Amino acid sequence: MDFTARFPRDGGTAASDAAAAAVIAVIEAPTAFVVALLEAAHRVNGRLLARTTAEICRIVLTADRAGITVAGTDDTTTTLDRTDEDRTRDLPVSAVVDGLHIHHGPEGHVWVVWHGARCAGADDSVSPRRVP
């Protein structure tokens, strides 16, 4: 499942909250993970806005059996359909800051990515553990 929110520069926090709320509404997750997801969305948004001057950005949340990925980018043209997703997945990491991976696309676009992995445990729940 994917959810994408495009937002003007001054609306980043509201967009990250809306994106996180949309994902949370359709998954079952422990409260600790929900809190970590909202925090991650805010951190991704803040780090993205610190690294770009773009007026329009977007935040993309993807949930699957492996966990949840929060990606913020100033690339509003890549559709993230299967073809584009494969292209963006292999972007080189230019920095890791506070557990967030910073990528630069071939056209100079910034991608800031956080991933919460699904970890097998006593209740086989989703964990807010950061994945490198």
C-alpha cells in the first residue's frame, strides 16, 4: 500500500501528519510504532526542507510485510509506479543523518528516507527499529 501527499513548502508538517494518518488508518500496529511513524514523518519532512528550496515537495509512505517506509522528496515528477520505484530504490546514499538516509537522484532531486522494519517477535508486530 502506498500513500503520497504533495505539499507546499509551508505545509510540510500537515502533509506528513496526513500521510501518516492515512497509513495508520489501514494497518494494525502497536501504539509505540504509531508514535515512531509520526516522529519519522516529521523528521523526514524537516530534513528534506532543510536540503531543498523547492516550493512543492511530497511525502510517500509505503507499507508492506517488511515494514513501513517514509520518503520525502522534492521530485514531484517520478510517479513511483513499479518502473520508477525500481529506479529510485537504487539511488546511492550520500549521507545518513539521525537514521535517515539522504539520496540525490540523477537530476539533483533530494530523497530523505526512513524505514521501520517488521521484526519477528513474541507478537510478530511491526517495530520502529531503524534499518540502515
